[in-house]
Amino acid sequence: MHVLVADDDRDTVDTQAVLLRRRGFSVVTCTEGNDVMPLVEKYRPEVMLLDLAMPGMSGFDVAEELKENPDLRPKLLIALTGFGDNGTKEMTAQAGFDHHLVKPLHLLHLLVVLATVYTDVQVITATEG
């Protein structure tokens, strides 16, 4: 499964990429909003994790662009943000995001979301710690 992780925080992007790759995912990353759509066109990710506040294009801008190009839309469009309030959650739902995850992202939460669509995703067990 191809995953695109876009966040303006390099440490966040690198950490998520390492964790996902260890679970067998193919991961492409970027830290600039303007880089997202060219990567989407090139790699056609099945899952996108988008920070809402990136330089260039925000996650909301990317979601709008994907609405205009539905053939590029991934199976799962996930907002990844530091904002967990109901207003922001409503905004992400209206923008077309399938899920709203709050930073810091716990891998277990992401795997549970992925497992709702992909039956071959294995969720971390308690023994894996």
C-alpha cells in the first residue's frame, strides 16, 4: 500500500515514514504543501496523511484540489493536525477528509483507521508495546 505523508515538521514526517515502512508500507513524504499534488500524480497513493497547516498549500487546499480531480483521490484522506476541537473536525469532514487524527499521532490509532479499509493491515498487539 502506498502512503503519502505531508507535514511541515520534518521530524513528524520522518517518524511516521519509519514507523509505516517497518509495517510494510511504501511511503512518500514531503514538507511543503505545494509538493503534495505532483507527488499524488506521480505515485497515486492509496492513503494520504495531510497536515492542515503547511506552507504553500494547506491540507484544506489539497483536499479541495482532490475534489476537483476525483481520479487522484486516495481511498483514505486523513487530516493530521494539532487541532482536535469540534469546529476543526467539522471543517475537515466538510473538506472531504475521511478521518481526523490529532498530533502527536500514535501508530496504533493510524493502524486502526487503515484496518477499517484494508483487511490485511495488522494492528499492533499489546505484546508489541
